[in-house]
Amino acid sequence: MRIAIEAAKFTSEEANGLRRSMATFRNLGTIGKFEAKMVGNMIARGYDPEFAKNCFNQIKGFGSYGFPESHAASFAQLVYVSSWLKHYHPDAFCCGLLNSQPMGFYAPAQIVGDARNNGVEVREIDVSYSHAQNTLEQGDEKYCAVRLGFRQIDGFKWADPDEEGLKRIQASFRGEVFDEVDDWAERIVAARTRRPFTSLEDFARETGLPKRALIQLADADAFRSIGLDRRAALWAVRRLPDDVPLPLFEVAAAREQPDEKAKALPSMPLPEQVVADYQTIRLSLKGHPMEFLRPMFAGEGVVACEAVSHRNENRRVRCAGVVLVRQRPGSAKGVVFMTLEDETGIANIVVWPKVMEQFRKEVMGARLILVEGYIQSSPERVTHLVAQRLFDRSHDLVGLANDAFSRKRLLPAGPALIEPLNDDRRDHPDHPAQKIRHPRNVRILPRSRDFH
């Protein structure tokens, strides 16, 4: 662009058009239409015709390799820096990725899971410690602990400084008054700076948050530091007046006069806790949904993702997991690649075009999928499970949102053999999968990340 502007007197728009016309990978650029103008202008300004042609040919030649080379160099640098950070500072790496969401290949649950596997402590969202962003706190001697921030809660209002600045500039250009976001997170931090929270009523009065915000915080299990788990906090929040601050004397009375008719709430089952975590903050530190379904799947001969390894090459297995990613690269000629996750790790699935045609609905729509196939490993020990049959088992996730598991579903572990699936019993009205009682059953887990 600089050569074209200085030597051929291109305008900035013409020079940018020259840049955009440069061919990338397939030599499909339209740079040729600029040749006569650039060479002609240079000759008219006194440059040697041969020199002018050589200048243009160098620009033209750069178009054949410059784009992929520059991108490869940039990507290599990003990979090196990211790998260095992940190896030496997995705590900061995890925190940074979470604060950059949504982006990249993996969702928050996988980022947090990998950090914990590498020795990083991840702490839950809490009104007494969390900030809007995910932050680092004092941990063990090796790594800091990652404290999850309020931004992880779906629908929770917090002000992103970068976004706020951009919106402020855009509003000024339009001649509008910038409407600042009601920053709930900042109100919490400011209130606890004055003095610690001692009760839910104290928290509601000091922060002045609307009831909707209190419900979201209770649903995210963020009141543990003041002695309330998720269920107790939700119950207590719903007893508060709707968006009307409690008068001073009413607050005192609320503290001193417990409800004599109130009975102790039953403990919330761990599976239900995990489901609630995924639905409110897109991850859980209490467990993985698959570990609660493991007894049932083990009884059907379904192996865990960790069993899909080079040690079991050519073995025919069943494997089930939550779908993290679906990919269908243009260069793969119709092959679909899927990544499944369970409590033991991930498994890579290959779906060939013929199998894809037969099981398109399962491949494209399942959140929890069961795959039958054989394990294939390359000389470099890159291992895949080559799918032969696939089954949508998303309905099994619904059972996690019920108050308790049916004992009929917790089958004893059995051998990992290929057996015909008999799912007819799931259509029976008494089957747990049909008893949808939980209000959060609309979305059990966040969607997968699909790249086509």
C-alpha cells in the first residue's frame, strides 16, 4: 500500500483495494486489474518501466504466500505464548479465558475443568468475595485460586468497561445521552466494603438490589458465606417484599422473630445442585452430570471417555458423553468430528458420511449422545472412536433435574460389551425420564459449540 501511494500516487482507497485484491490460498485475487494503473503511473512519474513492472510483480508474488505466511506466524506466536502461560501460570490463564468469554473452542466448564486438573483451585461465586470479573485470590504456594465472578451468572447485570466506553462513544456520535448500565456487581462490592454482610435481609438492604437480582444470586448458590445454601436462599428471597426495601424496624423484627411454622428444608440432592449450577453459571464445581448417570450407563455396557485410548485400539465399545463440539471442515469431504465429555475426560468421535446420512438427527441435535463403534489410533497415538451407530440420550439429562433418582435407573455395573439397546421402557409414563418435575428442565446444559 505504501509503495502504491508513494510511487504510483494511489489514493488511500485505491491502495486498500489493491491490498484486498491480493490472492490468498487459491490465486483467486483480482490484483491484475491494478497492474496497468500502477505501472503506468510509475512510468509517468519517471520510474524505469522494468523497475515499475518488477515492483508490481513483487507485490503480486507476495499475494501468493504473504497471507498464509503472516497468519501462520501470528498463530504460531499466539500458540507459543498461550502454551507458556498455560504451563507456568494455569491460574491466570484460566481466569483470563473466562473473562474473555464467549470466545474460542471450549466453554467455561471445560476451561475450569482443565485448570482444576492442573492443580488450580477454583472457588464458587459468593456475594462476600466475588467481583464482576473472575479474579485471582491467595491460594496455595504454587498457584493462586480463581474466584468465579458475577459475570458467570446468566442475566446478571454488570458493566464491562470496554463495552461501556464503546457505547458511550457511539452515543456521542448519535447525539444521544449515554444510559449507564445498572451495575449490580458494583453495588455488591461497594456495600460489603462498608461492612460485611450478616444475613440475607442485611444484604438486600445494603445493596438495594431488585428482587430479580436476589433470585439470580440465590439460584447461583452465592450466599454460602452468610450461611444459606441454594434452596434456603431461594426460600428466604421469596419471603422478601417485591423490590421494596425493608424498613429499619421491620428488618430488625425479621432477624429477631423467626417463622415458627417454618420447617427445616430437605437437603438439595447433589445431581440437582449440579444441574442448577450448569443452568445458572454454565459450569459446576460440585460434579459432572455424567457421573450421576454412570451407574445406569455402566449397566448398559457403556464405557467412560477415558477408555477410548490407544491401549484399546480396534476394540468395539459403547461410549456416551455430553457433546462439546461438532465440526464439519470443508476439507474433510463430509466427515463430521465430535468431541464428547464425561467426568473422566473427553473422547474424539469420527462420523463418516454414510453414517452421518443415517444418523443425521442424532449427530446434529443430541446434547447427550451414545456412540457405538470401534477405537482407532494413529502411529502418533491420536485416538478416535469411529462411529457406527449413534443414539440421542438427551432425555437422560432430564432425570438429573428431578428431586431424586429412581432406584430403577441406578443399575449395577456390567461388562463393556456391545448389546442391543432396549429403550422402549423410557416411553412408559412411570419411567423417570417422563416425570419432568423440575422448573429448570427447559435447558439442562448449555449448547455445544458447532463449527461448519
